[in-house]
Amino acid sequence: MSAWVEPVTGAPVRFRSRGAGREPDAEGRARDVELVPFYRMHRRTYATYWDVFRPDEWKAQKEAYAAEAERLRRLEAATVAYLESGETVCEREFHYRAGDGVVPHRMLGRAGRRGRTWFSFEVPVEPDRPMTLIATYYAGDRRGTPAEFQVLIDGQPVAREERRLTDPHRFVDAEYPLPAGLVASKERVTVRFQAAEYSQIATVFGLRMIRGDARR
């Protein structure tokens, strides 16, 4: 352990890694990581997971990190609006509305909404561009699955969803291209999730409206 962790000079009970970290942007630069005792972190999140690679594994993995970073950069550039459902401030901004039986749900630190009736948000669009709605679900969501529901834009169905537990357990994005007529001459549309009879809406962890013709 002493080969890659060293004490921080002048800071008791504080340590720093020595050339063992790597930047997540996949540039391959070494990054020192400071380690502190739990009792100094009692008001903050102090748990984390580390990916560990051999040098040959890292060479391949950093290419995957770089590709993902580029995908996220393009996605962000194409984004018109993004909201995190389940977060009060964000929901207020996007005029959140809901029926009975709708509850917040948190998974791996991310907030979301699920329910047995309906909930909706008002989401900005660009009327002169094709729009695509992206909803984020979680494949291992035991409370939010099984689920059957509709996705509606200003009252018009654009998708019927059936969500089940699937492997691997991870966050997944579902894309819903919007017909041009639904956004023409509008600055915002109402995105509504409506549960099927005797079913529920899978937990929605995020909504993103993007330009459908953007390069991604």
C-alpha cells in the first residue's frame, strides 16, 4: 500500500495517492486523490467505487472512456432542455403535475418519479427543428417494474412502454421522436406519463429534449 499512498505533509491523518489515479476524461494523466478519515466526512457522501485496471487493460478502457465522453459532449450540445424528476426545485421549474399514487424514488443517488396514475412536465422545444424526447429508466428497478404506460405529448400518444427487470442493471435511455406537428409554433409541450390500467409508470430518472437532427 505504501507504494501508492503517502501522507500529506502538514495535514495529520490525511493521505494522497501517488500516481495511481487517472482522469475520467481518458487522457491518461495521473491524478492524486486525497483520502481522509470517515469522522471528517460525517456531513458529506464518503463512499465511492474505484475501477481497477492493469496497464494493458487501462489502454483499452481509456478508449471506451473517451468515446463515452464524446457521446455525452454531443448529447449536451444537442440538448434543448434537461430535467431531473424527483428533484423539487427542478420539478417546480418545469411545472410538475401529478395524479394520486405518484411518489419519488431514488436509485444509486439519482432521484426519480414513479406512480400508478399519471404525472407531467412542461418541457421547452424548438418549433423549427425536429425534436426527440429522451427518458431515463433503470433496468434493475424492482419497485418501478413491471410497468406498462404511455408517453403523451400535449395529449397525443407518442409511445407505449413495457418495462421489466433486465440485465445488466444500469440506467438506460429511451428515445421518442416527436411528430413535427406536435411542436410546430410551440415553445413548450406537456410531456405526460400515463399508467395503463392495473399497472404503473416505471421510475423516470430524467427527461431530456434534444434536436433530433443533431449529430450524436
